[in-house]
Amino acid sequence: MENLNAIIIDGEERKLADVPVSQEVPLTIEANDKELATLLCSPEHIENLVTGFLYTSGIIQNLSQLKSLIIDEERWKVNVTIEGDGLADDLVFKRIYTSGCGKGVIFSNPLDLINRVQIISDFKVSSQVIREFMKTFQKQSQEHQLTHGIHSAALASQDEIMIYRDDIGRHNAIDKVVGVALSNNIGFADKFILTSGRISSEILSKALRCRMPVIAAIGAPTNQAVKLARQVGLTIVGLVRGPKMIVFSGEERIV
């Protein structure tokens, strides 16, 4: 965060004050000496972000393919060395700029995953657990309380919130969570994602890459996300606010 001078107007009162504002940096990722993408992100937990981004974008299939990761915070650049054939020569031309805040980037259309991935899982979670976890989740970000300029994501089991991360981009926050999980060998099949943002098709594709059975969000899903989720068997719970939530797909997992 950075404190910036601003004029606060409250009714008829005007005053000059230092106001905390969330930081944003342009992070360029170079993979095998090729520029891959520039992400607009928060300047914390960069290694988590890059690891999760490479995985949810389908560039790496497991962490063993990532041979090195060097962060240059002076130039906001990350150099990674990737083993295997995940980094195709024409990959840079397959960028899709998403609806995410912070200019999200993915490298495949979520529709491409439909015929290749199905969520087959007997995982279930109670609506009460989702409700309680979301209340806790919403209070965890001190930066959001101060700036209201940040998104959050978390990975939860049926028993606890296991991983929590913030970022100016909701997709970046999810990538950071995924990056932590990968680095700690935490599986996704019996977990679910909590997110502060809306669920659009690119957010769905990140959960699908991880074979995550459930996404729960404070925000609403898009129509495309719901339609895709119904096709692949992924559960979307949206507008989780107070006692209310709406289950848009995979209702059998919410008990």
C-alpha cells in the first residue's frame, strides 16, 4: 500500500488527507528467454503468482517442469526456465485478454477444455460451512479494509481455510493460491475455492485446470461460466452474502 494525498468530501466538509491506496505493478514473465506475458498485479507473493499462472494457463502440468524462477523486483521481471513442450513457439500468439481486473491473460479458450476435462468427484460441502468460511474470508484482508482496492481468494477444505492471498486482480489472487498449493503438494480434488470477485469463464477455466469441484464467490457468475460449469460438472455457488447464496450448477455437492 501507498499513502497518497487526496481530498475527502463528506457532505459539506472537505479536507486534505493521506489515503491508503493499493499498489499495482506491471510484472513481465519471460519463459525460456521469450516474453510470455505482462500481468498487472500486486507486488507481493510474486513466486506464488507466477507458479500458479503457469499452471492454470496450461503452460506447465506439474511443478517439476519449472526448473528455475528468478525475480527482479527492480525491473518487475520474472525469468523462468521450463522443461518439456508446454511452451510452444507460437504460444505468444494465443494470448486471450480476459475480463479480469488487472488485464488478465490466458493462453487457451475455456471452451477448449470442455471436451477434455470432466469433474468426477463425490466431494460435498455444507452450505453452512460455505457461509461461515465466507464470513471469515471477508474479514481476512487488512488491505481491503483500508483501501477497498483489492481482491482475495482462498483454498478451503471441509474443515478449514488453508491458503489465503490478496491481489488487485481476482484471477491473480486465485493463481497465487494455486501457486502456494502446488509448492506445498496440496491436492485440489477435495478442496474448494473462495473468491471475492465474479466468476467469469476464465476463472472457471482456472478451477477446471486444477480439477477443483466447487467455486464459491461473493460475486455473481457470467452466463458462459454457468453453462460451461454445467457441461463439465463443476459446482458454482455465487452471491454468497449473509444467509443467502445461489447454486448455479452442481447442486448435488452442496448439502
